[in-house]
Amino acid sequence: MDDFWQFAGSYWWLIFPVMGVLGGTGNAWRRNARERHERRLEIVRAKAEIKSAQAGMRAAGRAPRVAASAAPPEPDRSEQLEKLLAAHDAVTKRWLDYELDVAKLIAFPAMSDGRQPLTAAFLRAKKVADRLRPASLKVKLSASALAEYRNAVTDFEVAFDVAERDARRLRDSTFTATERKRLDTAKQLLSMATDQAATPAERQVAYRRVREELDGLISIPDGAIEVLEKKVALQLPAGAVLPPPVAAGAVLPPPVGQGSPAAVATRDGSPPSVSAADSASAGSSASAGRSASAGEPPAADASDAARWPVPRRGSAAGPHA
């Protein structure tokens, strides 16, 4: 026993490395125990995930059949193409209502003016949609081609709506006062050219004056001119021929009947004036015509009586005073 205590007293410092070794051994044992516990937990979680996956696969085997029976059928591409063609034709018809109607061209000139930015954008969108339009419903389009045509038709619709609203907002505000007066005169003449109450001569004159007033203001498409000529021709008697358009600045003969509505067809919109001499001349000509038709001699004109005085009986100027 004395030897032990003598050894311990001489080598007491060995307690520190021994405690370090014992502490490291204890830590290693605890670490291994924790790792064994974590592996057990991982095994338990893996088994649970496997069971849930198996249950999901069994449920997924029945789900596709139920979803296939409940989902609505996808629309056929031919039906989609038919709707797109109908929308394309509807916008084109709305555009032709402006393009072929001279009255609308006068009221909303911006719809035919390619210098307007919104109108130019609409015309570009129309060209793209027309280029992508299939020839018929029998054409088989791929999914990408159908989507491209759908986007083009949508852009076409939106561009037309925007251009139409802008044209209705502007109207004739981009013209000067003199040009607006010419447009107003053209509106009156246009109603005269298609008026059944007017005479054929008045309608012909009104048609020529419409072309003259719009010359240099609005570029009328050939289709609109053809439609207008057909409307005027329906009002004219059989065999009548429309006169050619008159160049700007040409002098036109006065319409038949100064009292008729054709008298308003003047450059400044004011009715033509008739002098008193012209009225007297017209009245004397009419009375002379009635006398000639009745077999009576024409009445003496006041100017003839002034040039050739007839002496009265019993006057001092006679030969037998």
C-alpha cells in the first residue's frame, strides 16, 4: 500500500492524460449511439415514404380514368379556325363600311388617311392578318401556325378599334376652315346626287361637283367611286350616262331650275343670285312662247315701244293735226 501511494505521489500528473483518454472514449461512445439512433430514424422515415408512395401509385392508377371521363373535350382546330375566320371577316366588313362609303369618308377622313399613325398601324395589322389567313377551312394548320394567326387577328381587331375611335374623335379637325367648308358643300352635293326628288340634270351636276370639291382633300378609293356611281345611276332614267369627272377650277353650267335645291351647289355654299334683267328676260320669253303656241302675235316689248313711238290720234305730232 505504501508503494501505491508513493507511486501516486510521484506520478500524480498522469491523472490528466488518463482523464483525457477516458473523456474521449466516452464522447466516441455517445457519438456512435447518436448515429445509431439517427440511422434508425432514417430507416423508419424511408419505410413511411415507401408506404405513402405505394399508396399514391395505387391511387394514381385509378385517377387518370376518372380525370379522363370528367375533363371536357378539347375544341377541334377546325372549330377554332372557323371562329378566327369569322372574326377576321367581321373586322374587314367594318373597314369596308368606311372604305366604300363616300359619306363616311367625308365625315371621318382619318380612316382613309395612311399618314395618321393609328390608321397606318391598322393597315399593317390588316396586311399581316391577310397574309396568315388560310385559303379555306380544309387547310390543316399546325398548333404554332394557328396560334400565330390567332394573334394576328387579335392585333387586327384591336388596331381597327383604336383607329376608329381616333378617327371619330378627330373628324375634320385636321383641315383648315376653307377645306372644312368644301367638305360641308360636298356633303350637301352628295345628298343631292342620290336624291330621288332631284331632276336627272341636277343629280349629274351634283355628282360632278362632289368630285370637284373632294379633289385634293380626300383620296377616294376606286371602290367607293364605283359604289357612288351605281347609287347615282339608280336614280337616273334608263339610258342616262354619267358625265366624266370635272377637273378642279372648271366652270360648270348652272343647274336646271334656279329655284330647285341644286342652286346650293356653289363653291362657297351660298345660293346663286338671279338679276332682275334675267328675270324679266325669262318672263318675256315665256309669255312669247305661250302666245306663239296659242296662235297669237307676240306682245310688243317695252323696249320696242321706247325705240319706235306710235303717234296717238288727235295729237299734234300726227300728219293731220
